[in-house]
Amino acid sequence: MKKIVIIFALLVSTVTPAQSEVSEDIFVGVVVPLSGPLAAVGQTMLNGAELARQVINDSGQLGSAQLQFIVEDDAADLVTAVAAFERLIADDRVVAILGPSTSSTAAPAFVTAQASSMVAMSPVAAAAGLSTFGDFAFISTLTLNVLVPGGLTLTQERFGYERVAVIVDEDDLFSQSALLILEDVFADSDVEIVTTERLSSFGTDEIDVREQLTRIAASNPDALFIATLPSEAVTVLIQAQQMGLPAEVTRITPSFTDSDVAVAGAATEGVITFSTWDIAANTPGNQAFVESYQETYDSEPNRFVAQWYAGVNVLATAIRQANSTEPAAIRDALASLQDIDTVLGEFSFNAEGSAVFDPVVLVVRDGVLVPF
């Protein structure tokens, strides 16, 4: 397997934040991709964060203080993300940083934050192990080592597949993490990984996986696991349909939204994904969130919007409980959060700083993601 090698030492800043007393404005850095290949989804993430900020400020959750964002565009690029973190850390108003939004950018950005004792929490980066970069690093979504094993067990029991083909993005940390977890889940089972095909998303806006799909079809699988980010999974599914991959081959991808279903259309029918949120869920405040988002942005929220909305609320809860803008106090408050209500469900952090709540398995039926 090709490995991503990140030279962390060249990217780490040692700027020290200097917050102390609570002021009327509490500034939080927000790092999202507003340009580049993930610009569209990045804007929806920012929308979710802004909606949460408005609700928090209107409710007086932080007393007389107002939550403010300083937004940085990371363009879904590793070096740009680290530079964004460095600028935010150097700004002595910032008490914590939310983001970035991919696992590949979160890894070095978290190293940078940890070196400066700055709280960093990503609401969407989900590769296993990211929160172990230090005690200032938090992940407020479910990581793949939580999502994937249960989802695979459930789908395998339901469909009884025994021959799994995999296509993985060799340039993305999230995708490689998903592959490693799948291999571990099926290591001592009767399920055989019949082929692992690789694609490269680096430096290209167009992906052609027809050669890989030809080899996958020749391996005669009864399930296809697409270990990529959603944008690449959309391409794989469309090209698989165009090439006539049999519909009875179970298609599974660990991260998918209704927005992706709308782009790929009929190619997604029957696709299974392991999710953190369901738009129809009866979790605390979820329907009010959905209605407010629809009214404000004239569109339905997706799981990434919900995760950012929840992430901002989780951070605000910690700031309120800490009664301080010192990053160390906020870190301690985050680490101690247990069983708080969010649109994702009852939420806690584990000892490593990763989120704990109930996962959801969804399937595309008639063009809509519904519970599996």
C-alpha cells in the first residue's frame, strides 16, 4: 500500500496563544474548504456552523458574551490548512479552532495546534486515531473504527456476501484508514477480499476508474467497498453503472450524503453508507435544526452540516462549563463532557477525545437515504 508521508516537523508552529478572561466576544477559528475541490460542501459546513452560532448567541447560552468566528479557507490542502491554523493561533483572540474538514489536512493541523496548546476540534474528519495526536485534539464525529465495523457486520449478516472487492484512494488518509479497518474486520472471517484496486485523487479534478472496475468485475465480487471521499465515490458509482457492474453486487461506501445521491442519481440506488445522522431522527432539537436550516438556506442539511452544527454546540457547551477562555480550561471541559444532548444524539467524548454516540446505517431507496 502506498503510504502518505507527512513531514510534520516542517509544518509545526510553536506560537503560543494568550487568552485569559472572558470578554463580550468569544472568538473561535473555523477552518473549512471554501475553494478547491470541496468548496461546495465546505460552504454548507460553514452554513451549519453559522446557524449554530446564531442560535447560541440568540439564546444567551454564553451569558452576555457573543460567539464570533474567524473563518479561514484551507482549500482541502494540507499546507494551506496548516498555514490557516498558524494564523489563527497567532491571533490572541482565538480560544479554539474548529476544523479542518478532511483527515489528510487534520493530521498535520492537529500537530500544529498541539505544539501551541491550542484546542482543535474537527466536526467531520473521521480517520481513526486523529484525536490521539495530543490532549488538545478532539474529533466530534464518529471515527471510522467506530462506524465501519458495526456497519460491515450488519450488512454482511443481511446480505451474506463472501467476496468483497475494494477500490481505495491511495492519496487520502480517510480512505486508507477505511481500508485498513475493513481488512481487520474480515481478517478472521469467511469473507474474502478478492481484489483491492487503487485510484489517485491527487492533483486532478477528473477520475477515470474504468480499468479498475474492469478488474473488479473480473474478480466476480458480491460486494464492492468504495474507500474514498464522497466526491470520488460518486464517480466510481456512476462509472460502475455505465460499465454494467451487476446491480446485485452490494455497494458500500463509508461516507455519503443526500447531496451525493442527487449528483450520482440512479447509480446510487441500493448504496449503503455508515452515517452519523439521519434527517428524520428524533434526536434532541433535530427537527427544529432541519426546519431552521431549510428556511435559512432554502435546502436540506446533510450529515456534514449536522456534524458542524453539533460541533459548534459542543464547543459552546464546553466554554460555558469552563467559564473561561483559556484553551487549557476549554480542553478540560471538552474532555469531561458526558451525555449531552445534540442533534446527533446523546453525545460524549471518550478518553482519547473522540466522539461517542449512536451510529446510523443508511441505504438509498428511490433516490433518498433511509434507515437500513
